[in-house]
Amino acid sequence: MSKAMESHSQGKTLMLESHTDLERGVIPASFGRSAFDVGPAARGKPRTQRSLAFDILKAVVVSFFLLNIPSIHWFHKNTADGTPSLSTQVRIGAIPPNETSEFCPQAAPLLPIKHADLVKKLDAVYCDEDYRLAAYKALSGAVQIPTESYDDLGPVGVDPRWDTFAKLHEYLEKTFPAVFSTLEVTKVNTYGIVLRWQGSDATLLPVLLTAHQDVVPVEPATAKDWIHPPYSGHYDGTWVWGRGSGDDKSDLIASLHAITALLEQGFTPTRTFVWAYGFDEEAAGTQGAGQLAVYLEKEYGANGFAALLDEGGSYGTPYGPSVIFATPSLAEKGYIDIRLEVSTPGGHSSRPPPHTGIGILAALLVALEAHPHDAALVRGGSAYNSTLCAAAYGPTFPEPLRRLAFKAAAGGGSNSDADADADRALEELKDALLAAYPANAALLRTTQAVDLVAGGVKVNALPELASAVVNHRIAQHDRVVGVQAHLAGVVRPLAAQFGLTVDAFGRAVPAGDGRGGHVRLSDAWGTALEPSPVTPTGAGDAYQVLAGTIKATLESARGYNASGVVVAPQLVLGNTDTRYYWALTKNIFRYKHLSEKDRFNGAHTINEAVRAEAWIESIRFYTRFILNFDEHL
């Protein structure tokens, strides 16, 4: 018996109180027979035509609800004895974004109060066509300077390829003179920029905002495939084209515009604000953010900042155009590059063994790809929380997944029958998410990608050494040691088959007798990183200010045409410069105020471009972020 029918049989009748409730998908907890009962006075009397029609209507409506029980979302709560009970209402489909949900709590739109007039004045400035054209020109000029960072760059001061950043600094200082003449400017490791806007209240922890000056290199062979040259900064009336227009000179220049606009209006902060601009985020980050982090912790101490904002999530309409979902990332996956080295006896290639070292390496890599890491949907994890937000507010989120999500959220973790049902629903939800959205695999499991392969020195000589590097992005539920154990477990049986001994991360692993050679597994660059801490989202946490700022910025934007905004925290798959800043604050936000549709072709590929008018919204967001964090945090 379904819980709905069981509840009805126990006298927990449901009453339909208004047509409005049905239209909104809300069914109060009193809907049932009493709503259609003719009443005691009518019992035992001959039926009139009207009462017969009413009974027919009753049968139709009751049948509708009974037959559609699978599409009704029963929100459960546990009673005092631990058994599940129906909450005060159930819903069909998604709820409106302006309503609250226990599964995806929402902050209210947050507006500056002390500086409300300033916000209105600056909104008018940002709408001015002359201002916009000047802003586009400033972004275009920054894009025209090819600040490429490479994996093999030597130290600053030794490798001349860093010199291009000096040109960018000269350009920034010329384009934003008020910023560089008013704020305190510090250069770290020559090209790292720190700007400090001193607040009037030194007792308040400062807020840190970051961006990076560098871009990924343009592959010379693809330069001809760009609609406009990659470092042209061309503005065609809609898009600003070029490498870095989206990642991440858009944030760099937008933040400088926001500071300039506030300075020109005479604003002075109560809280100190600090900007840190790295210059090798697209490489290892060791020369830029790595050095900036040391400087900032020395200046402000561990946990010396109230909050940090860096690039990351964005916003869009993944579940229909009526609801905007903003997805700031509150955590990031871990990281490790694992090198596999196969050493085998050499010799003349005219007398090859059944498998050369390269062949053995290939077999190991095939086995690795055939054994991906297990996916997991963990209660309280980023992927789980964002799924509940989609289930609660996503109009087109698949109904079967919505039902599974709410069933999974009804309990779990104990030995009760109800929790066992919830645990089964959670596992089914994981499988359903992977089937409906294959891209979710990157969120739910540790990923592995074979990115580098090398081996052999001459065509007539058997390879004595073959190697590969496998990149791993470590899921929230996993750890570095688990990734290492997984790979060693995949390699071991094949090593035994090929007669290879195994050294797995400095430990001998029993396998073959060594007559076939040796396999060594190691951290390729010594840069292993555990998954990040998760930013708290409690009622009194800085996250509420961020979420309210995002909502207020979107809902006040020119051209806003949606029923509401949902802020659904997510997990960033890659690593930003924030990986060096974990010790500075627990409140780390990774968010770029740009919709994916406003980036022509994403990032790190040809035809990178940003929609100019949408990019102005980034300036509006930074302005509100500064004012709100100055007043409301």
C-alpha cells in the first residue's frame, strides 16, 4: 500500500481548499473524502441531478489523484519515534523560486541600504552607452596583451617569457589611474598584484577578491580557425573577442572598473577590501598565487579574511527559461597526476618479445580506463545538495528523478525500514543521474585522464622505458591515498601476468618475479592535493550575503525575464588559485557573474569571446558585492 493510501486509510484525509492550490501544485494535508461528502443532511435522501453530477465529479477527481500518486511528491519528516510521517503538504512538480524549501534553503535578495542612492546612481552610469563603450575598450586592450603562461616556465627573473606581464601592468596602471593612485599597491614576486583599500574600521576582518592575469597559450596551428585573431580584442558590436576575454581578464578588468566607479562617487569602505591578482593560474600557480598566499598570510594571518571571491561557477537556465540557477562553487575536487613507468629489457627490434614495454604500458592504460573509480552520491555532498535544489525548483527536472531525490532525502543512515528505503532511493538516484546526465560522472566520481605518453628512442631498438601520466580529479568522498590504492590494484594483476615487479608510491607491491621488468607508480610532479574544505552555508555565514547579492544583481538586471533566481551551490571540477588560499578563510566562493550563453565558445579553445553587454553585469555584481559585504557581513 502506498504511503498516500495508507495515510488515507488511517484517517489522515486530504482536503482540497482552493483552485489556486491546485494550480500552484500545493495540496493541503486535509484533502480527501470530506471535501466531496454531500454531508449528513443529504445522506439517505434521493439523489438529485445536481448531487449525482457532484458525485461523478468527486469520482473523477479522486481517481485522478489516486492514479497519479507516483507524480505527487510526498515530503516526509520523522516523528518522535523515528517513523516517517507526511508533512503538512505535498507538491506536484517544482515549487516557485520565491518560496522556501527545506531541501534547498534560499537567501532573500540583498540590497545595500546605507548606499541605496549610490547603487541607483551607478546603475545609471553602467547603462550609459559611452560608459559601456569605454569599458569594452578597456577589456579589449587587456586582451591584446598575450600574457600566456606555460607549464615549463622557469622562475620569474630567469625566464624571459614572463616579461609580457610588465606590459600588462603598464596598461592597467594607465587605464585605471584612480585605482593605482588611491589604493595601496604591492607587487609580489614582481608580477603578482595586491591592492588594499583600507577601511575605516580596523577591527573588521577584510574581504579578499582574486582574479588572474594570465591566459592559456593559443595553439599556433589553430590561430587560422578563429573568427577574429586571438589577440585582437575585436569588438563587433556584440562580442569582445580574444584569449582571456572570458578567462579571466573579464573578471580582472570588471573588478577594476567597479573600484574606479566607487572611487569616483566618493565611496569609502568601512571594511578593508583586498584584491590579489595572480599570473600563472593556468600553469601551476606556484609563481603567482603560491607566492601571494605566503604574503597575505604573513600580513593578515591564518583565517585573516572574512571571505574570499574567485572565479568559478556561473548562472543559467538548465531547467527551463523561467528559473535562473546560479551555481557558486563552495568546494573543489582534489588533484593528483600519477606517472606510470614501465622498464623492460632492451634489444634489437628484429627479435621482439610478445609484448614490448610500450605494449605493456598500453595494456596497463587500457585496464585503467576499463576500471573507473566508483561513483557516489553522498548525503550532504555538493552534488547531492545541488540535485535537491534542482528537484525542488527545476521546472523541467525529470519527474522520476525528482521523486527519487525527495525519497532519498526522507531519511537514511540507520537500520530502520524507512531509512533503508531512503538509502535505496539514493543509490537509484545516483544511477538515474548518470543515465540522464552523463556529464554528472565528473561530479560523482574521481576522474582519470591519460594525458601524456612517452616511450622509445629509435625505431630499431626495443624501448627500455615507456611512461604515461594520468591526471586525476579527486571526488569529495575520496582521498589521495584511495586514488593511489585504486591504481595499484588495477596494475598489480597485469604486472604479475607480465612478470613485472611493482613499486607503488615508494612501497613494494607483490606481483611478478621481475623477469619481465618493473613498473613504478609515483606522484608525477609532487603536487597531490586533497579535496578542499567546504564553505559553510549557515544562516549567519558569509554565504548568505553572497547568495543575496547574486539574486539582487540578477533580478535587477536589464532584460531580466524570469520568475525568479535559485542559488544552488556546486562543486568546481578543476582547481583555481584558491587552492593556495585555504588557510586564509573558511568562506571561499568561486563564482563568475557570467552566463554560459554569454561566452561564445567556452574557454581554453578557439573563438573565445564574451558578450559585451552581459559582461557589464559583472561590473554591477562586483559593485554590489563590495557594498553588501561592507554593510551586511
